[in-house]
Amino acid sequence: DAKTTQPNSMESNEEEPVHLPCNHSTISGTDYIHWYRQLPSQGPEYVIHGLTSNVNNRMASLAIAEDRKSSTLILHRATLRDAAVYYCILRNAGGTSYGKLTFGQGTILTVHP
Amino acid sequence: NAGVTQTPKFQVLKTGQSMTLQCAQDMNHNSMYWYRQDPGMGLRLIYYSASEGTTDKGEVPNGYNVSRLNKREFSLRLESAAPSQTSVYFCASTWGRYYEQYFGPGTRLTVT
């Protein structure tokens, strides 16, 4: 599986935008970029995913570099409830992996009031 | 809808004891997964079931067995628990390989 690299931790202030980076230099053409987050003592929660184009949903935006070797999850106005571990995951659309998610260490986001 | 439910929430076992972790989903999803999460780590896939009647091994299947009882339920069994199986266990479900996964709240298991 292609690997992702994320910073161990980031900090933000409430109501400010947050840009969470992810590097995936060995991404293949059939790898989708998925983001999940895990709030304290909870199961992971889907945030957003994309293939080549930038994506927006009610939770966040995903900006994908033109060469697809990196991406950035954007939280437009961080709230205290966004404090979580954010995982950037490459998910292969084909092969025998059957949609399994391979979680790395993720980025611990701390949001200050 | 309850989403994905897991029972029990907490469990303490002695080495060598057996137990079954239960998972159920009410979203009519085809695929279900069991993951474990050790302290400070990301999740690792134990087993998955692509559809009712099929199961396959993930990254760390040793010491576990699974049963896809029907479309709704996917159980994980520890036949002879070991301290190395102390972890938080998460069940997840999805429509299929291209869709997002929905996770349950987890079962915290301690083996002494």
C-alpha cells in the first residue's frame, strides 16, 4: 500500500482556518485520498475523500496537488469539537484490498479557545 | 437509525479465557470490518466480510475468528485470550469498497 506522511501534531485557535497537510509521493493512479478523524474515546469518522479534483462538503474541503503527491484538509473555522486525530489514508479502488483502510499515526489537532 | 453498535463496551478477561465481540449495523451495508487500535497507534484490520457469507483475513488475524451471521451482524471471537490482545476493538460497515466506512463506538478489552 502507498504510504502517507503527516505531521504528528498541529495547533489552532478557535474560529480560525486549519490546514492539515498530507504527503503521499508514491500514490498510484487508482488511489483515492480519504480523510477520517477520531475524536477522543470514539470510533473514526469519515470526513471527505477525493481523487484528482478539489472537494468540498459540509465538514471540510480537500485540496489535492496537481501531481497528486500531496493534499491538504482544510477546516474553514475550527471549533473545539474539531479537536481530534486526523488520518490521511490512501484507498485503492481496485485489487484485492476490498476497500480496507490502512491507518497511520495521524495528526493530533489541538484547538485553543 | 442506531448506525453501528458494539457490545460489550468494556471487558476484562484472564489469559486463556474466550469471548465474542458483537457488532450489528442497521444501514443495510454489504461489507463489515473488524479493526484493533493499540495505545497511540492507528487502527489495524483484523478481518473483513465483503458480503454476507464471506470473510477474509486482514493484517493481524492471528488469535481471532469471525462469523458473518447475517447481513446485519459480524462477530469477532477470541478463543484463548492473551495479554497482547489488550486493545480497543472497532467494528465498521460500508456499502462497498468505494464508499466511506461507518465505525462503532468500540469495545475496550483488557486481558490480564
